[in-house]
Amino acid sequence: MLTKRIIPCLDIKNGRTVKGVQFENIRDAGDPVELAKWYAEQGADELVFLDITATNEERKTFAELVRDIARHIDIPFTVGGGISAVADVEVLLHAGADKVSINSSAIKNPQLVEELARHFGSQCVTVAIDTKHKDETGWKVYTRAGTIETEHSTVDWAKRVTDLGAGEILLTSMNNDGTKAGFALGVTGEVAKAVSVPVIASGGAGTKQHFAEAFEVAHADAALAASLFHFRELSVPELKAYLKEKGVAVRI
Amino acid sequence: MNLVIVDYKAGNVQSVLFALERLGVQATLSSDFETIKAADKVIFPGVGEASSAMLQLKSRNLDKLLPELKQPFFGVCLGMQLLCKHSEEGDTDLLGIIPLQVKRFQTELKVPHMGWNQLEGLNSPLFAGIQEKEYVYYVHSYYVPLSEYTIAQTSYPEPFSGALQYKNFYAAQFHPEKSGPAGAQILKNFLAL
């Protein structure tokens, strides 16, 4: 049976993991390759690396890092951050990334999704959607690291990028992100129901139960978390053992 | 051993090279007729779309060469589908080495079939040391139905061919290069054939 995926997410700045990582049993907690290897051994199903650097020089460092990650880990990984053209994707996929994630550039230029799908296949095009709920407007898509509200309603946008060729949706609720109060089950469920491609739930994971809800209530295909894993509040093996006991299909 | 990976600008070549490197094996990347023909073993990777992959193969005359090969040959993912006769993806005529059709998933489930799923009915030296129901990583929207050449199957929700063997041509729909220790073992088994 196809299993639900557990995906740790690493933020990368100038070749190093940032946003605080607390690990004692690996040599260098700031080294993304060390951390990636450790997560792979722990049973993570995939990894996501987000490049949060700004300059072109630092972006070159990121491509080198992607190559280093691909050399050392034997599970799939997605890379994202600052991708705006076919040429950017070519560099990252040729370095060994399995998928790329695009966000603001898809809003700016929706045809990019179609172009990437045509060049590289839908299976390697993940569209990341940052969504936020305000009472008067419902769930809207945000861009530029969540700073700017767009006119797109979240479910419509998810459907549109899927029609354009996205092979997967990474849905982050900004209302939930960082709260540890659980995933945004409502909007995640609506998107999962509306599109025919897999949906990754993101933002708000705080407990094992939250993951079970993302899979069983919202029907997400995968769930992503960062600090929860980095700060060792929850380990991947402990989470998977719990999910298995709950009857969720996981790879152990 | 002289191991050659067929180079036709398929997306996951680097990942396959790295997986082999982790096994301590050096491979040559080539689209050259004589180099491929002289190899002890050939790996044929692939991700992407069938019709554009066929165009790439034809532009290098590889559509003529590959069916003639006699050494152990391993097609991976799209590299497995390309060995078949015809694909519903872009209504494409393929290499025609294995007399099978490639179909699109028609299911209520999510497509692409993406993630870790189980191998069953293992029936080949390719799977030496691999347990029934082992998890491997899949990402694909098209599949090959079960046939007399199926050497492993996976269900989504109906069973389909997870791996094939026809004469010297071995093939896997999943990605051994991304399937953790089990995938590494399968690559090792191919190298030992």
C-alpha cells in the first residue's frame, strides 16, 4: 500500500542549515548533508531544502550543496527558493535534486508551471502555496514569503496550477505556521479533495496527533515539519510508530 | 567491470551515478554506439515524458542500437517504459523490445503515484536478499500492467508491474537509486548478474 510521507524541511542560508537545530549525535548540526543523512537513517520519506539566501553568489553555493546532498543521501528530495526560470531548474535537477518547489514565481508567471512540466515532467514540479485566512476573504494565496496577498483563492489556485502541470502541492497555512496547534485541516482537506495530485500539509505541526489528523481528517498525502523535528520534540521513528498503531499506512 | 549509463539527457542520471558511487562502482556516461555495445552492463535511467525521450533516443540512433544489446541491461522508471511497445503518454511508439503496453493510471487515487510502496511476488535474482513487501520509491503516472514478464508487482490500487525481465533486459518502475538500502541492494544485485 502507498504510504503517507513524513517530510522534514531544512532552511538553508549560504550552504548551512539555519533556524536553530538541536542535535547532539551528529557531528555538525549546521551541516545540511549531515542532518539529511541522519533524517534518512531515521526513516524520513523525503526531505525538502529551502534556499532562503538572496544573492546570486549564495545561489551558486546552493547548487553545489544540492550536488553534495544527492551524493550522500539515498531518499528523494525537493529543493526550492528563488527559482524563476527553466534554467534554474535545469541546474538543480542536474545536480541531483528529484523535485523543485516554486512559489512566488508561479504567481508572477503561471506559464512557468506549464513550461517546467513540459521540460522536466509534472512529477518533479511541486507548487508551494502559502495560504492565510481572513474572515472577510476566506483562504487567500500569499506571495513573497507570505508578505503580499494575491487575488487568488487557495482552492482555485491549487486547481489552476494542477491543470498547468504541477505534480504536487505543498500547502502551508500561515495562520498555523509556528503555532504548534495543528495543521489547517479545513483548507488542506478542501485542496486535497479538489486536486488529483498529492498534497503535502505544512504549518502548525506540534504533536503526533496532528499528523494523524492531517492524514485521516484532511486526507493529505504527506506532512511536513521543521522545528518540531529539528528541536527533537518529536522523532521520525516515534511519529511513525504512533501512526502505524493508529492504522495509518507508513513505511517503517 | 565496464558499466555504461545511457546518456540521452534524462533527468535522473546524476542520481544513478551517485548511487553507483556509493556502491564503489564507477560508471561511464555515454550515448556512443560503440561504447555502449562494448559495455559489460548497461543502465538506462529516465524521468520525464515518453515522446520527448523517444525523440532524444532517435536523434542519437539509440532506438536502433538498444534492442540489439545482449549484455545485462537495466531500465529504470521511464527507462523501463521505453523498453515496451507503445505508451498512452503522447500516443508514443516506444523501443518495442518488450511486447507490452504502457497505460495511464485510471483511478480515484492521486496521480502521480508518488511515494513509498511495497514490492510483492519477487521472482528474480534482481531481488536476492530483498524481503517480500519491501518498500521502494515510486513516482509515475503511467504503468505497465501485469504480464508474463513481471518479476515484482505493486498495487495502486490494482496490481501492476513493479519490475520486468525479458531475456537480458531487466527493468524497474520504481527508483532503486532513491529507495534507501533496499534500492542499493537491487542495484548491487544487477551488477552481480
